[in-house]
Amino acid sequence: MRGTTAGTGSGTRGLRSPMALLFGQAVAGVLLGAVWWALARRPSPWLVGEPVVVSGAAYPIARDGSFAVLTALVGLVAAALVLRWAREHPLPVLVAALAGALAGSLLTVATAGALPPSDPSSLTHVSVYAWAVVLVQPLVLSAVVAVVALARALVDWTRSED
């Protein structure tokens, strides 16, 4: 009976990091949605451009840009966690991180869109214009993990040649 308990505890410990990445990014997406809404509701001149160019037409571009920057930063943090936690079970950690990144990105858009004014025709309604920007967080996460994994493999390969 003791052996079973220890094995179960080990398996549970192995699932903690993928679940933390999945649900952590989802919760971060809700919080990031509120931050993005506050930042992009009425974009300031430093976000849109010079005060002369500030018009309603520039708002969607500024909102998409600020969304991309914010989610890219979250993707970098998630990539660092994947690289740290993916020693024993890299595939489940990476898959959970990518699913969490997409969920977090979509929840960011949903949270900001639900905050007032929620009428999509209003100029101050916060939403994305180009929906492809939702893929920035998973893309940054996967690119960073891929580059670091490739660099590690190359370093290991060159060291094994000696």
C-alpha cells in the first residue's frame, strides 16, 4: 500500500507543472484583460502616435499592438517556466503551456470586451481588430522554447564530439 501512495504522489507532482501552466495563464489572461482594457480604452498619444494623428481610425491598430506586446511578455514568462519545468516530461508541459497560452489570450480579449462600454459600435470599446494577434502569446512561447531547445541540443552535440 505504501508503494502505491508514493507512486501516486510522484504522478501528481508530475501533473502540477502542466496544470499550473494551463490554469495560470488562463487566470493571467483575465487579469491581463483588465490591464489591457485600462491601457487601450482611450489610447494615449504615446501609444497611438503624435497628438495630430490621434483619431478613431488609429485606435484598433494601437489596441492590437498593445495586445500583442502584453501577450508576448506573458508568453516569454510562460516559456521560461516551460524551460524550467520540462525536464522530466517535456511534451505534457509544452502542450499544457500552449493550450494555456491560447486560452489566456482568448480570455484577455473576452475580459476586455466585457468591460464597459460593451457596445462594439462604441469608439471606446476594447477588442482586437485583427484576430491573428491572438496567436502572439502561443507563438512567442513556442519560438522561445524551440530556440533554447535547439541551442541546448547544439551545445550538447558539440560537447559530445570532444
